[in-house]
Amino acid sequence: MTHATNSDQARTSAEVAAELKLGAFVLRPPDATEAIRRFRVAEWEGYDAAFATQVNGADSMALMAAASVLTRDIEIGVGVSPIYLRTPTSMAQSAATLWDLSGGRIKLGLGSGHRLVMQRWYGAAMERPVAEMREYVAIMRGVLDGEPLKKADRWASDMPLVGIATAPEMPLLIGALSPAMLRLAGEVAQGVMVWLATPGYFEETVIPHVREGRARIGKTLEGFDVVASIPVAVTDDPESVRRLYVRQIAHNLRLPFYRAILERHGYLDDLALINEVDAYEDLENPMPESAMDSLASGALVRDIAAIGDGFAVVEKLAEYRRAGVTYAGINPVRISDYDASLAAVARALGRPPRTAAEDR
């Protein structure tokens, strides 16, 4: 539960939520062309950023390159790209190229991914994710700053950038949920990206550990991006949308890392429903419909999702802001209504469109 200060209590939820920067996640597009169009929709609707995702679809770096030249003002990001898919030097090359193409509008999110996914999808070995993330960021930062890091445990490289400018100002964000990775993000990155976390998790876990990491280098949270991926739908039928949302995340909830998070933060009833199905090694076996329907009415979905009328959505976004989130990453639940979803959230927060409909 988040705790409002006296100054928060004197303000409306709309005023609190309006402090958030607004980003849109480009999730599950049917093809790459539609993905790029969604970046442009986010820009048209007045969003500050749009984030690709790196799953088993279109490549996020390629999408960001296209979006960089087809948008003008919006920040372009990825939330997140697993570090085991490219060496840090290769990633730095891609990042510097994107920075150049976009005119300095890139927010690069890096994550460790999940051991099971890295092994089964990509044949990649994840050994010590926190230590490897530290090394990865250090090498990337060295290349981007024009000072390659020649000694490292796993990915040593002395390659300088040639024919492309360095990008020392580029912000690197780390996808994190565990305390150790959150502390690392505060210490070595310019922001943190968090998926499947409630306002309470931000207040009780994310912010304290990120703050501890910042303190290690003598810095505060000032200017540090705290990005929450927030499932959102402005709707007059919240129950059916919650059921849809659970079906979108059921696969993820069965991964061991997320099970541990649910247990740590007291979502025991939700966890019991998940544990009724087969073990995570058999992810191809779908979760029973009855279990998903029960999860849709459970505490986790109620606490994490901004689903309901415009007032309910603003109230939930204000909860995230009060918990320390600075960047609301809008994850539209109703993908088929992507454009309308982005527009509805922006209007609920009082944001006008950047581009009129007739000029798009």
C-alpha cells in the first residue's frame, strides 16, 4: 500500500498523475509495419516515448531504427533487450547508430531475461545475471564514451567506434525486479524499467533499493527514470478486460522468477492458483480457463492494472506516481483497440494530441 504525504492529499489524483512522463509499449504487433505505425500513433497522441519489446517477434533494434527516422520528437526505446543476445560491443554499435539516426532520442533498456527463455529460445547461457549486467553496462558505456574497456571477465573488447560518433549522453536503463538488480540499476544506469510490479512493490522494494544504489555513487533519484509497465484499459466492462489481461500474462506468471516475486509480496492466493497447473518446465501446457478467471478477480490484477473508466485509470496512475514512478509505460490491454487506448489515456490525463487527426 502506498502512503500519501500531506502535500499529496491536498492534490487531486489527476494532478498527481499528470506529473508522470508518458510512454507507450509497442506490444504484440501483427507485423513490423504495424509496429512502426504504433510508434507514430504514440507521437501523434502526445506521448513522451514509445518502447519496442524484444520477444519472439520483430527485432527491437530494427524497429527502433525505422521508428527513429519516421518520428520527429518522441523518445524511442526498448523495454528491454536481453544482454545475452548481443555482445556489449555489438550492442553499443547498434545504440550509437540509433542515437545518430534519431538525433539523440534513444532510451536503451537492457535486461537479463529469464534463464529458461534464454536457453530454450536463444541457446544462450545465463550464469551470474547481476555480475554480467554490471560488466555489460561498463563495456557499453566505455564504447559509447569513446574509452573501450579492455579487461573484463566475459566480454572483453578494445574496439573503438569508427565512422559513427560516440554517444556519452545516451541513457541506459536496466530492467529489474530483484533487490540486487535494482541496486545495480541505481548505481550504473540512468533509469530502471520494471514489469509486473504493483505500486506497493515500487514503494516497498524498487525505490528503496534503487536509492541505495544511487547513494553508492553519491547521487539521489533526481533525474533518474523509474519506468513502470502498466496494463491499462479505459472501459465500461472492466471484468472482461481483466480476464483478457490474465490470458496475456498467464505464460509469464508461470516462470519461476515471477512466482518468487508473488510469494515474497504476499500474493499467496494468486500463487496457489498458478501452482495448481503443471510445473513451468511444461509451459506449452496452457493454464486452465477456470484458474485464469479466478486470477482475473484476484488481488494481483486489482493492484497492478489500471482498468476501468477514465477516473479509475487516473486513480491507479496516481498510485504509481505516489509510489515513486516517474514514467508510466502504458501497456494497452486491448491490443485490437491500440490507437483508441493510447488516445483515451492521454485525454484522461489532460494531454492534447501532438498532431491533429486530419494531419496524420
